[in-house]
Amino acid sequence: MTLSEPRVLVNAEPFGFGPAAAVASLTPLLQKSGIQLSYIGEEHTLDLQNDLAYEVIYDITDMTTHQRRILMNEIAGKYDLFITAMDFNMAEIAEKAGIKTIIYDALTWYWPEIHPAIKNAELYIAQQFFGTEERLINEAHSFPAYKLVSPIIAANTKYEEKQHILLNMGGLQNPYWDFKDTIAYAKLMLDAVTAAIPETETLIITTSSTVANALNDSRIVTLPRQSMIETLAKSKFAIMTPGLGNIYDAASFDIPTLWLPPANDSQGQQSKLLLENDCCDVNIDWGELGAFIDYKATQTTVLQEITHALHSVINDEALRHKLSAVTAQKLHNLSAQQNGKTKKLIQSFGANGATDICAAIVEHIGRAAYASAN
């Protein structure tokens, strides 16, 4: 590995938008440090990478695991390092191809079991959240070389003039939920929210390009990361899926937020943690619509129960009316707030983690280059 011009392959897990947004935030900083970056990834993760100045973008959307292994073996010699945001399967493929690996993980607190790829990584970077530091300490044997960092957000002190309301449904897609259910969820929430927003307000609606294309609604846009940051800064309040990336965005820009019903198990657990720690403005849970879900059950079970709850609401006019009424009432309450409770997360866990992550990666590359030279 050469310190002067290291060549790095980066990647993001195609689960929600959080991992892809993290990579999109880190990429410009790493490039300014003199690192040459290429991207390898799939599906909606590419939405946030296509506008960035990568040397090469490898689209592996339609590849089988076997084909991905073949590709990684073919390109392994071109790269000094593989960095992934939470795609442990791709990390394992890279490790087996002989590429040294760094893993960034926003969900250390959550995993029922620690993936083997973490133990084989050169460096594991864990983002702070409730329970993260405690787990790193209590299960140190699972994390041979790790660094604990603050969230990848800025602790903003300057706020733009508030111009609009944001509906962000970027955290819907994952490999374990049928795409037709993703679209059904988006359509249901879109109808409930738009009916509750006064016509005098400007509503910006964002999601992935795949979901936007399927909904075929001219009001919906897919925004690059920098454009999303500018949109967040001008938001009076937001309605978002409770993914951790969205949660920390709300904290960064101090945006009062209505959290939509969870679309997966980690979102459900995160909503509960926000409530327990008085960091939640308002939220809607499936339990308010008659479906009481244990979000700590197995991921397969939780997603099945969410799908069942979704279909129950779609097929029951009374439940649809209840969703609309609950959404309207909570948005009415939210509109009176000037600040968001998620801001407390910055007080607990800090901010500007992207700078710390970049520094850790550059330092690691420097150590590796020195060791190979000697």
C-alpha cells in the first residue's frame, strides 16, 4: 500500500438509505485527503453515489454472490483497501479476495449476533448510539481493532430560513421486504401525510429513484446528499421513517419530526429508544392501528408482521381513516414546535463523526504503508 496515492474501493449496504448516505458524506473528505476512490454497490445505494467523483463505479445490482466473488477477485489487485458501510457480506467477499477491509457500522448496538467479517476486519468503526459503547466494552473479544466515533452529522449552529415541510421516505428498501410492499407503504403514508398538510404549505417529498419511479408521482424527487442537507436546513418540520440516518439528520438540524410507522425491526427499536430517552417529538406506531409488534423478534418475523399490519390498514377503510386522523392530529401538534427533541442526541453522543472517521482511515492507511515499506 502506498501512502501517496492509496486506491480504495468503497461500498454501502442496500438496506435503507443510511449506509449509502454515510458513504456519500465520507467520500468528499477522503478524496480531499488524497485517496483515490471507486465505488461498488447496488440498487438504490447508487442514487447517492452517481454524482460523486469516483474513478470507477461498479454496479452489481443484478449479480449473484458467485458473480460478485469473481468480480472482486478480478479487481482485488487494483485496490489497497475496501471500506464498507455495513455490508458485511461484501466485506467477507473482499476479505476472501485478499483486500484489507475497514467496516463502518451505525448499528453496533442492534445486531443480535456479530458478523464474522467484523473479526477479520483491519479496523471496525462504530458509531455512537444508545448501548454502543457498552457493547464494545462488554464484547471486546468480537471487536479486535475498533474505534468509537460520533455520528456522521454536523452540530449546526446556523439555520436557514424555514421554507417548507419535508416528507422523507428514503429508508424503505431492504432485501427482506418485497418491493411491492415498499411501494404500498410509501403510497399509504404519502396519502395520509399529503391530506394533512395545508395547501398553503410547500411539501417536499423525497425517496429513492426506484420507489419514485414506481409511484410515478411528479411531486416526488430523489436528492443527492448535498441537496438533502440543504433541504433539511430549510425544513420547518419533517415527517420521516425512523432510520438512524434520518434520526441523526433531525438532531443535526434541530427539526421537529413526526416519525412514521417502522418499516423494519431496527426502525421499531430506534423509535422505542427515542421515546424511552425523551428524544422523540411525535411518532406513529403500528400498535395505534391495531398491530402490536415486538420489534426485538427475529427480523423475518418482524417484517412479516409489518407487512400484515400494512395490508390490514390498506384493506380496512376504518383503519385508513384512523391513520389519516392520527397523522393530522400529530402534525398539528408538531407544527407548534420550534425545536426538536432529537437534538439531545448530539449532547449525548457528539457530532462531526465524518472528520473522525476520515482521520482514522487516513491514519490506518499511513500505518499500513509504513509497515509494508519496512
